[in-house]
Amino acid sequence: MDLKELLERRGKLIHDMKAVVDRAEAEKRDLTDEENARHGDLFKQQESVAGQIAVQRRQTELDREMAAAQLAREDDERKARPGEPRSVADLRMEGFRAWLCGRQAAAEAAAAFRALQADSDTAGGYLVAPEQFVAQLLKAVDALVFIRPLATKNTVITADSLGVPTLDADPADADWTAELATGSEDSTMAFGKRSLEPHPLAKRIKVSKTLLRKSSLPVEQIVIQRLAYKFAITEEKGFLTGHGAAQPLGVFTASTNGISTARDASTGNTTTSIQTDGLIVA
């Protein structure tokens, strides 16, 4: 097996080992004799595969070093014959070897070959990228988020809900009285409590390892940034128009727990005729 297959094989063995342990933990028991034997056998197999992986990696590194040394020797021989012309095949091979070894020294030869052949598809033009990308992402203008920065945010860590004291009723109006009198005793002021339960927001995006490795843009940072923004937008919608069930109670949602219809000012107004005086409540 090649290195990729070996890595996948070891990953599968380790996953199977974990599954044996997880099954026993889920059932709240110790491993059986059969499970112990199974776990031990899997461990030996993954150790064997790990040894093969180490051998493959050492050999790959040695092959790379030998290729780089061979290229260096050929470079020295070529420099000793400065007047000897190089064929197109030599240029192609030199550029290809430089790319394989990750060397920058022979980049000029590869660039010269590409420049000579870029206008011919069959002679190498197919290797030239048809479009150049810049490290910049174009996106639509984001909507502004107003309410969330002004909101009071509490973090619930060790409980299922957050208790908030409420003032359910104000005292009655004050009385006009004499200098030494104390006025009537108030019995209308009342306190209460409102229980706020946090509810999760969730969204996931799959990003391949190949895209993370090859993209010219920081894909992971872009995804995190856009998800953070979209989470904020969802909260903002809840703060504005949320119905209060498993989400915020929006400021535009009429409710006795928020802004009730008793505070509406629409005397004499209709959907087709709105009077200024009807929007003012004394």
C-alpha cells in the first residue's frame, strides 16, 4: 500500500479501537474479555501500520534528497559547458525537475520554456492557468445590525435558565397632603420573576481539506466570519420580530410581556386615513 492507503488504514483501526471503548462506556460497564482481546489485536495492527508509515516517509524523504542531489550535479555539469545549447526537451525536463524538488534555482529555465510554449496548447499551453485569481473576495454589502450591540447579554454557564426580577406593578400616584402627614399606604407595588431559557442557534458548512490546503484565500477564516455574521443577523431578526417562543420577543411584536397593544395610539385612524392627533396620547 502507498502512504495514503496506510494512513487511511491506521485511521480506520484507531476508529475501531475507540468504538470498542465507547460502546462499553455508553453501557456503563467494563470491557469484556472478548472486547479486551479485540482492542489488543487492533492496537497491534495499528502499531504495525505505523511502522510501515514511518518507513514510507523515510524513503520518500531520501528519494527527494537524491533527486535534489542529482539535479544539483546536472546543474554543475551544465554550468561547466556554458556555450552548449539546450534543447526544448532539456528545458522541459529541467523545469519539471525543479518543480518536483521544490527548488527555486532552476525557475528561470522553467519560466523561459513556458514563455516560449504558452501560445501553443499542445506544446504546453494547457499547463498555463486560464485565469489569475487575487486574494480578495467580492461579496454583497452586509445589512447593518443595530439592536444586538445595544442588547444586554448574559452568559448562562452552570444553569438551565436565567432568572430576572421584574417590577410587575408600580406604586400608586402620590397624594397631596399636609406638612406632617405621611399620605396613604401603598399596596399596589409588586415584584415578580421572569425565567429566560437559552436556545441554541446552529448552522454547519462542510469544507474539504483539499480546499483548505489549495485555496488562495483563507477559507477557514472566511467561513468563520460569515457564520458569525449570519448568527448575528438571526439574533437581530429575533430582537425585532421574534415571537418569544424559543427565541427573543421582538420589539415590534405586541405582547403583555413586552410592548402591549394597550400602548397603541390610533384614535380615529384607519388604514387609509391617518391623522396626526390620533398618534398622540396625553
